[in-house]
Amino acid sequence: MSILATFQDQLKELKQRRKKERFLRNLVAAYSSPWAKERGNFRRLQERAREDLLNRMKARFENDQKAILSRIIGDLGIRDLAQADETAHQVLSLVATGQPDASSNALAQSLQSTGINLATESRDVSQEQIREALMRILLDRIIEEGTVPRFFDYDHIDDIVPIVLSRYRGVNGTTDPERSQRFLDALWLLGRQQLPVDEKRLPDVIRDVLGENHGYVPPRGPIDQQAADTIPDLVDEFVNMRGEDNPKRFLDINLEYSMRVRTGKEPSYAERDLSLIRGWEANHHLMLRTIINLINEGKIARDDEVLIIGPRHVDEILFFRHHLGLKNTIGLDLFNEKDLIFYGDMHDMPFEDNRFRLVFSAKTFPYAYNLRKVIGELGRVLKRPGYIVNIDSAGRTQGPDPLGRSDTANLETVLSMYYPFPHQVIAQDPGRSHNPEKRSCWPCYAIELTRE
């Protein structure tokens, strides 16, 4: 290439860069302006969202009770509950009334209040058959398609305790202990165990009743062909490994994949799209507007530390620093770069507790082999109040795959995974899919982790 051609390319790149900088500057200025069009009363929307959540949780619990009890009567044909197997009787009482030692009369009254007909003819079934049937009836309802996350490295029985705890949430976003504990206790009793529940042992207790081939396994898709072609020498190992068994090797293969994708194909700064302005949200730029609002309201200060997980490039970090004015923004990824991106594992972040005011991530959490562990780390490194803004990808048509090991199904499911921490949702959008043949949605949300 001649010197003139090289100069012309450099000049073109410079013009593109300046054009992009002007666009970003004008975009932030428009959303930061006090004359920007208000999009509804924020507090009223928050209150309405919270009320809607509580109503949904109440309705879900009541519907779960009715569906489970209907199947118990219909499938098992138990007419005289007092003569049923004692453990089955206790479980029925627990689900219906919350009391494992409730009398059969109280149970019958509770059942009748749901509109269930107790006149079904009884059948002769063994105690073990009753236990397994009852356990499957409970699990079939709790492990409901579209309401539970799907992981490549774990089946639903591995994940049963978080699934139950996140199914019913209270005012502050955390689990509703009365409702959730009722189902944990019922599963525990079915395993011939005495209360209280040992949550660490519960998956093994369930397997003792159902067997190893229990059937509660999420669908798993094959590795994407492009990914397989990128790491052909590592693909078999990557597909067959369990990330938590050897996290260092898991991260090394992910890094190798990322580096090979970048090599020779890196677009210029002027050509890259920032995640915050890609338009994943149906409500245009909702995540960007939310961050700007938090800054304008003084909830995020210019000196606060900000973490971007999985930025891959420095562009997003520079945008936060220069255009949003958050000068103490850094990134966490599988490599170091220019004192802006630091090496680390999102499952075990190399940062002290209560350090960051804001954590932002886009399309990174699906790469987690244990997303619940990542969320635990978010809760550890965030100050209170602290903010999480995330753009996810979910609803994989074939289920999680070796590269996208975590699939959160939809917006409500991923939000429910934050149940260990008191929080409130301050912005949410189900997200529109840009490749519906592979993913049904791109959930976008912003939540505040609160002090209580």
C-alpha cells in the first residue's frame, strides 16, 4: 500500500472517530438535558411494579397449591386422607395449611376451599409409590418451563433449593420464607427425613427417592458451529468439562476462544457499537437513560467506582469515563489492557467487599458456568445502595450450550435470581431478540441493592 493510500485510510478513520464522538456526546447531552421529555412518573411506576410483583407472587402461590392438590387427588385417588401413608398425609397437610401435623379434618376443609372434589375412589398404592408420585407432583409444578433458569453444567435437582427460594418473593425482592419453606419442607419429608431441612442435602435426598435418571434435566444445545470452528483442538474438552470442577481450565479455554475471535477481525473504534446504544431494549436506550438519571439524581457520584464485567474492548470503559463522567470506571475480563481492563473471574472477583457503586455488563453472564455464584459476587462487591445494570440474552431455543452455559429464560426469571439480596427493580425491559432463531429475548434491567 502506498504512503498516500495509508494516509487516506488514517484520515478516513479519524473522521469516523470524530463523527462517532459527536454522536455519543450529543446523545448523552440529549438524555441529560432538564428539558428532555419525561417518560412517566418514575416513583409511581416503581410502586405499581412492586404491587404487580406481590400480586403475581400471591397468585402464583395460590395457583401452585390448587394445581398440586388437584393432581394429588386425581393421580393418587386418595379419598380417605387419614388412612393414607403418614408421610404423604403430612406432606398434603403441609402444602394445604402450612402445618405438617394438621388434622385430616383441617386438611379436608382446606382442600374443599380450593374447590377440589374429595369423592374420588381410592386405589391401592404402596408407600414408596406415594412418596415418589407426591415428589414428582411437587417438582413438576415448581420446575415450571419458563420460570426457572437452565444451566449446562447442572440439572434442576442440583438447583432445586434456589429454584424454590426464588419462586415466591416479598416486598424487598427477597424470598418469601413462609411460602418457599412450605415446599422445601414437603420435599424433605418425602425423603423420610425429619425437619428441619438441610438445604445442602436436599438434592441427594430427592435423588434417593426418584433415582439418578429422574428426568428433571434442562434441554442442552450443541456448541455453535462458529465456536467449534474457532477452537477445533479444544472443543471436545470444552463440551465435556464441568466448569466448576476446573475453573482455571474453563477460563483458559474461554480466553483462547476470545483471543482467536479477535485476532485479525478487530473492527476499528469508529465501527464498533457500544452495548448501551445497540438498542436491545424495546424502550429505546432505557439502560443508558437509567444510568444518566441515576447520575443526575446524585445516586451515582462522579467519583464513585464503576465496574464493567466482560467489556472485551476499552471502548465501553472510555465511554463511561469521558461521556458519562464516571472517571473511576474499570473493566474485568480474562486479560489485562492499558490499566483499564483487569484480569479476573466473575465467579470469584479480585476486588474487596463494598467497593463499587455501579456494575454494568452486557451479554457476559450467559458465559458463566454458575450464574448464581456470579450474582453472589455482585452482591459482595457492591456498596449499598448499589446498582446493577445488565443486558442479557435468554430463551435459547435449544437450551444452554457449552459456550452459553447459562440461560435465564426471560426477564422475570433473571430478576428472581437476585432473591438473596434486598433490592428493588428500577428499570426493566423484556428486550427484543436480534436473532429469534437462537434466542427469544434480550432481558434488560437495572436494580438497586438496598441496605435492608
